[in-house]
Amino acid sequence: MNALPPHLQHLQHLQGEELKVAVQQEYFGQAVAFIIRQTDYDETTAIERLNELKDPVKVVKAYLGAVQHDGDETPLFKSKNQMKYGEIRKFMDAGARQYHLQKELNERRAKYQEHLEKQQQQQQQQQEQDGKGS
């Protein structure tokens, strides 16, 4: 009983490093075929782009203009709705950041104020003890 599909049965007798290399070559060949089917690239262009981007899906996305060519996954174009919610998100993030900074500052001020009050109490107690001791 053959566990491999017919197009991969030639790999069945291989072992170790030979198998690893053969599987990599098979994957690369299938990736190039995928790119050729999804784009109008010829084989050499598909191989060049695959070597450049290292992922067949990224090659197709770059061809379709879905991502920038520098490898950044952010879309080139945003809808008005995406832009609107993006601005709302930035505004809310800035507000939350400012709130947390202000809260931390207030907590530090309160701790410092408590520290000063403790010091004053200790000084008063020390003065009282010095006054009684004399």
C-alpha cells in the first residue's frame, strides 16, 4: 500500500539527506508552479521573485499590489472606513497612554508626599525627645 500520492512516489526509496534535498526541490518546484499559475510571470521571473521574497504567497501578493515590495505586510491602499477607524484608534491609544502616564505621576507624587510627611513626623518626634531629654 503506497502512502504517497503518485507524483511523489519517486521520493519513497530516498532516506536521510537525499530525502530532505528531494523534498525541498519538490516544494520549490510546486511553489514556482503556483506563482506561474497565479501571475503572468515566466519561470525565471517566478524563481527570482521567490528567491527574493522567500514565500510564494508574498510573491503573489506583491504581484497583485496587496503589499509593499519592501516586505512590509501593510496594505498599500486603505478604505475610508479603515482610515477613519485608524485615526480613532490612534486618538484612543494616545488618550490611554496619557492617562496611564498621569496616573503613574500622581502615584509617585503621593508616595513622595507620604515620604515627606513621615520625615517631618520623625523630625518632630526627634525634637520632642531632645526637648524632653534636656
